[in-house]
Amino acid sequence: MSTLQEIITCPLCRKTATEVPQQCNLCHNSFQQELAKMPSVVDLTCKTLQRQTENSITETKPLRTELFRFPIVSFLYERILPPLWAVGLRNSGGIDAELRLCTEFFGQSPGIVADVSCGTGIMARRLAKWGKCEQILALDYSETMLSELQQQMQLEGISPSEIIIIRADVEALPLAPNSIDAIYAGAAIHCWDDPTEGIRNIYQALRPGGKLLATTFLKPYPSIVFQFFSPEELRHIVSTAGFHSDSIQVQASGFYGIIKCIK
């Protein structure tokens, strides 16, 4: 059984808490300082971990990523989108139908599950209430989304130990190779700066036999702010990222794409 110290890595040196040197020249011990905040939110973005160095990283993200960092967006995301999804914007049945996809695909003993680009943790919270996961990690680039997740967990009586909350960039995913049993990335790929790099990092984090369930919106939605894809393009992205073609399923449900992969 992996511990969190063996799962969570520094995105700069790629070492876990059990491997990182006492004096790390890359993060200057900010990785260990962030981990000490658990079960509160830990910030494992590269920019934050390099804030003590002279050569700090300048992170520039496209609007489709930065948009979700605005507090008003996080507030509306939690309160307006679920009802819209339920009437068919996302898929028939909305987030509850997506939860069924997760539980059926991940199985009754899913092990360690990561909700990547979790937003306000709409799925992570449902998985916690399902009660079958060994551990749940919720990761998102937006600190305001994660703050909303914390508030909703308190309202719903979900213990901080049930969902480990991490601010992270999918393109520098702070998860050790071969450490996660199942990953969910719901309605997220169209928001990422580099979808192939994001899926590649997810592939590396999954254990052999690990499962990815990802959903996104499809063309002909225009790629103005968000970047949309055809089912064929999604298949190409996940295969380029490392998944074998025989283990990839891409299904189109109207303008909604559902990706299932096994490592």
C-alpha cells in the first residue's frame, strides 16, 4: 500500500517526500513545507515551489486555464453548471450519470483515485460519499476552485482526510510514476494548455492496469477560448501520450466525448 509520501512528488526534482534531499537545490525545501500543510490545501505548482529562488519560473497560461481562477467563476461553477449538466449540457443525466461511468469503469475496489482538474470537486466529493476508494486526491490549477471544494466538503460533512487537495498543473503533475490506480479528468481536456502533455503525465502516474476516464466537449464547438477536438483527435492524443490503441475507447455522445483507457 502506497503512502501519500510515496505518491506525491515535487514537480521540480520529481522526487517524493521519502526521496527528496534535505537541502533541495531546486525547491529550497518549499516542497516539504507545502506537504506539512496537509490536510489543508498544498500548492505544488512550479511557480510556488520556486518562489524562494532568484530564478523563479514565470508561468503563463492561456485564458481557457486562467479563466477558472476568478472567484466569480468558481462560485458560479458550483451553483449553475450542475443543473445545466443534468438537463443534457454535459451528457444525459449529468454528473450523476458520469459518476456511474466512474464506478462501473473503476470497479468496486478502485484503490487510490485522483480527480485531475477537479474544479470544485463535484466528482471527488461523490466518490468520497461512495466510500469505496482507498484514497482520493483532488488536483486543480485554480486556487479559487479548491477553496470552493474545501467549503463544500465542510458543508457536506466530508473529512479533510478523505480528499487530499493539491493545487497542481497537469503539465507538471506532482504524482509519482506508477502510483495511482484510477484517474478521472472530467470536462477538462479542452481547458488545458497542452492536452498531450497532460495525458502523458496521467499515463505515467497510473500503475500498470490503471484506468483513465476523461470527458470533454467536442467539435463543432468552436475553439475560440477553449480547445475542442474530434473523437479521432482525442484518440490520437491519448495514443501519443502512451496508451496502447487496443486499450483506448473514445465515445461521442452528441457534442460530448468520453474517453476510457487502461494502461
